[in-house]
Amino acid sequence: MSTTHDVINPATEEVVTTLDLVGVEETDAAIAKAVEVGPAWRAVSPADRGMLLRRFADVVEEHTEELARLEVTNAGHTIGNARWEAGNVVNVLRYYSAAPERLFGRQIPVAGGLDVTFKEPLGVVSVIVPWNFPMPIAGWGFAPALAAGNTVVLKPAELTPLTAIRLGELALQAGLPEGVFTILPGKGSVVGERFVTHPDVRKVCFTGSTAVGQGIMRKAADQLKRVTLELGGKSANIVFADADVEKAAASAPMSFLDNAGQDCCARTRILVQRKVYDAFMERFEAAIRAVRVGDPGDESTEMGPMVSSGQRDTVRSFVEDAEATGHAAPDIAFRGAAPSGKGWWYPPTVLMAHGTGDRAWREEIFGPVVSVMPFDDEADAIAKANDTAYGLSGSIWTRDVGRAIRVSRAVEAGNLSVNSHSSVRYSTPFGGFKASGIGRELGPDALDAFTETKNVFFDTQA
């Protein structure tokens, strides 16, 4: 029996469309098709596979505005962000279109013969995409997987499936053979679960919560199935007294308000050296109050709505409803503005952290809420930054190059920025330490996650 799901516009709460969700039978059929076409896709010459991926990129580029508008409607992303996200898919496809001809093995000197290695595809790769960045994270999984010669089955999040479905259609339009890249909208408990348990799926790429990632890893262990897990974050934004405090404060809002704070790289813990704390907070408040929250389709909007009423309720449980959930009410320093009426809006909110044990300081809120805390010296900043289960991203503000290097090496996180908040570039590796995940996406490192190294020795003495 098929089930349906209403896709809702987060800014208006109106139903955009109703989708039929696939079940286990359809998932098994798609996996069987991916297995069937796998040898032919693997046999496509490296140059031709690269050409197909470039053609796919060209077709996506031709539909950038359509995809961006679809994401505004489906996920509530601002139009500026959505255009970047569609463009990121194009860039990632083009980057990995060069990979098929550069999957180099090695010739290793040995006695008595020739020893060479090959990079072999895994087979069927599954990609489970979250609702916060539906387009880019899909591309980070399927582009390198396809480039390495794997076939791909992809499950978008139930809340935000529309751009993934469209990308699947564009792949066929670009000439990718049917069954090589298949989109399966469905429940995580059905489609995602089947990806993990199906013996023909050789790898699971998952982006989402740490708790769900842990469950996937446990179940994948039964088949020794490979996993790449990009999980939660609680990143630190460290501002030293010698930094350009005005620039650090001006840039701080969008370091945690991008995508309404629904970003695992969000810098949701701000650490400010005590001697510049008051100056920073004064400038930070002005910057927060200037953030434009509203219609995500408006070119001037900086922050849109939250993705769902449930996610907004989760954020409220950390702030307004904290006492109702058995936690102490936080100390609100100041807030920005947000629309009222229809739509899942939530105002930018800044909390005063009184210690590293505060719930809002320790737990991932996944909304437009940040906590601020002073620190005394470099050692104190590092200790407070590392006092977390997570280790995904972070920023360091200082004019001292030596300090920038020392602190970058000392902070336990996979992606750090000095005097900026940039975390993701398609040509550099992305991933986390500790509970923030396993493996690396993007850059040259990602291909290793989609291939096996085969070693072959040729006896030349026979």
C-alpha cells in the first residue's frame, strides 16, 4: 500500500504538492536495476564517463533558476542561498567529471615482477540526504560516486524532496543511462532502512543527526558495509582581543543564521576574549538587529523561515519553553525581528552562557540561536572550544599568525576558518572529528570513499 506526503511551503504553510512515497518493493527494484546496469556503467570509458558528468553539469546549470525557485518554495531557503546551492551542484559535477581520467593507481617496486594498484568502484552506493541543504549534499554524494564508476540510489528527506527529484530527471535528460542514478522519495524508516540492510548496497552516505548516524553504523556493521557519516555540530567562533573586533562582530550573525541556523557548521558558540567582550557585544547587537528576516523569495532577505513547525518547536524548547521541558530558562541577551502570521518564523536570538554545562551551549539546537561566553587567554579559549562532543567546524579571529596556527592545530574540528566563516569548498575535504562524523566528502579525498584499492602482482620471472 502506497503512502503519500504533503510537501509544504515553510513561508506560507501551504501545500505545494502531494507525493507518493516509495516502499520496500520499489526500493528493492531500484537497487536491482542499479546492480543490473552497474557493469555497463563501470565499462564506460573514463573519458566518456567524464563527458557525461560534464553534460549533466551543463543541464543543471541551464536549470539553475528553476532549481533555486523550487528550493525557495520547498525548503524556505533565501533565493540568494538557493542559487548558490544549485550552482554548487554544477561545480561539484564539473570537479568530479575530471576524476574518471585521474583515478590513478600506483606501480610499486617489488622483487621478481611488476606490482600495480587499481581503484575499483564499490558497486551500488546509497545516499541519504537531509532536509537542511537538499541540493548540495546530494551532489556531494552522487557526483564522486558516479565518477568512480558506481551506480547510485538516493533518498531525499521527506520534507524537501523536490529538487532531488528534479535532479534525477535532469540526469536522464543529460544522457545518464536509466538505473545509474535513481531518486527514491520515501520514509527514512523504510527506504533509508532498506539501504542499510540490503546486501547489494555496498556503501551508505548519510548526513543528519548523530543519533541516527550511530544507528546506521551499528546496522551497517552486520554486513561490514562502508559508511560516510556527516553528523551534528556545535561549532565555536573564537574572537581574540587582537582581532578586528568590528569585522568579527559584523560577520557573526550570518555565521549562525545562514539557512535559519539549520546548518551543522553554524557557529553557535561564540567565545570572546574578556577584554573586548563588551565592545564585541555592542557591535554584535547592532548587527543582529539589522538582519533582514522575511520572504525567502525577496532578493534582499538574509534569513527565511524554519523548515517545519516541528523544528521550530524544537528551537522553542531551548528558549521560551525551556522550563516546561525541565531545564533552566536561558538568559536572553537580545533578539532580532521576524515576521508574524503564517510561516514557521523564529527571530535571531542571542543567549548569555553562564557555563559550559548550559543546555543551549552543549546541545545542537539547529535554529537561529547562539550562545556567547567570555574567555581569559588562549588556553582557556581552546579548552572551552573543545569541551563538546562535536568537532565539525569553527572560526578563529586574530591578527597574530602564530596564534592562528597554534589554535587551529589545537581546536578539535575538521574544518576551520581564520578571520572568516567559510567551511565548504568543493575542491577541499569536508568532514568532522568526534561525534560530528566519519569520513570526508568533497575534494580529492572523497574518491577514496567510493573505491576499493586492488593490488595485482605480475610475475616476470616465469
